[in-house]
Amino acid sequence: MRICTEDLTHIYMPDSPFAVSAIEGITVNIEAGSFAAVIGPSGSGKSTLIQHLNGLLKPTAGRVVIDGQVVGENKVELIALRRRIGLVFQMPEQQFFAESVFDEVAFAPRNLGFKPKQVDELVYQALDLVSLDWKTFARRSPFQLSSGQKRLAAIAAILVQQPEALILDEPAAGLDPEGRRNLYLLLSRLNQEKGLTIVVVTHRLDDLCALADHYLLLSGGRLVMHGPPEELFSQDQKLRRLGLDLPPVTRFMHLLAEKGAPVKRTVYTMEQACREINCWLKKETGS
């Protein structure tokens, strides 16, 4: 699924003394099957941007284009769009309303008229995808799950609709390191094995540096940088001015380069760093 915006602008409470421009003139292109990261300081417009991508917010100006089709206001078309593009909010409990995890995940297929046996199978598949054991979690209240489990249940409730794209707003917020690692492994698997287009809002560059193939950097409601990680991580001074820092591996490679080592500065994974350093050492030793 290809997701595009053209000169997208959104003003909250327009034509009032309280009007606030959240995003302005944003043009982006997220290719089908890509893994995009939306980054930027708090208040930069990240959440406002992604809520336009499945029609939750209406543009003040500009437009959203999905697979060549302009997103309009037709309710039937918007419902169909939201099945194709799933959105997981930062606080998963904001999406919950059912008494059990099973009922939460089963809501969409039941509304689509699937038979009970088909609903059971779809729910089982969705829970299995996010590694929530059916026997353990199906009858539990979603409100009594841990933070990480709530996010997985919210993702399962989206995946049961078999979307083409998945958008997540700060999905790792409040998770411990293991929880973040497991979550991002899941997203990588959905992207690589299922072909889902993934869009993640985050303020932690190091979370996604090994996963995202495209970055969108927002500041003050405007798109100030976009491109592959190599391009983004070469602009360390600009990132720092915006209150962002390079991933630890990239910072280390910058330090080596500043000391005269012939290594690339734009390395952003441990594997890349090891290859660069090994290559440098081999040249130094002549081996």
C-alpha cells in the first residue's frame, strides 16, 4: 500500500481565537511494503499527521492519497480504508471496550458477518501472530493486561482485519527493554514476512535504526528532513538542534572518524559497525 500526502495542513479550532496550526504543507511518500519512522520533538505534529493517513482527521488543506485514490469524506469509503490501514494509539486502553481479549479481537470479524467458527479461527490467528497464547489470554480482561500485553492485544485487534498497513503511535512508550525488543521484532516480522507497510511514531532514534528504511523528521509542524537512515544520520548537528540524538552506534562511529579512523559515520547497526571496524583494522595490520 502506497501512502502519500500532498501539501497537507491541519489547523485545530480554525476560524477561532484558539486556532492552532498542527502541521503545515507536508508532502510525503511512503512506498508499499516500506517501514517508515516518523520522528521529532514533542508537539511537532507527529500524531496529527498519522491520524490523517486513515481518515481519522480531515485536512484543513491539502490531501491524502492512498494507492492513487484521494481520501474523501464518504463514510463507507472511510470505513473500508480503516480496515486496510490499522492505527494503534499510544495508550492501547483507549481502544478497548470489550470484557475479554477474545471479544476485543473478535469485534471486527463479527461485525463483518463471519460465522462463529470463522471468527474463532481469525482471532486465534491474530493472537498467534502477536504471540499471545490463546488459552492464557482469550478470556482475560484487556484492561488487566500488562503494558506490553495491552499493546499486543491492540495490534491483534487490528491484524484480525488483515490490513495492508499498520500505523503505531509511540508503541514502545512505557515498555521495558525486553518489551521494546519483542515489539519491534514483531513489527519487523509483519513487514518482512507479511508485507505490511509499517509506520511508527517514535522519539527514540535508536529503537528503529535497524528496522526503518525511511525517516520523516517533523519540527514545528513542518517536514524538515526525510529520507533513508544513512541520509538522516549524516546530519548530526541538525538533529541535535532539534533535540534528537544519534543512535549510540552512530555516535561511536562519529567519534572514531573524528579521531582519524577511516570509517563511515552513517553506520547505525552493530553489524555495520563491526564490518567497518574489522575492515579498518585489516588495512592497518595489512592482513
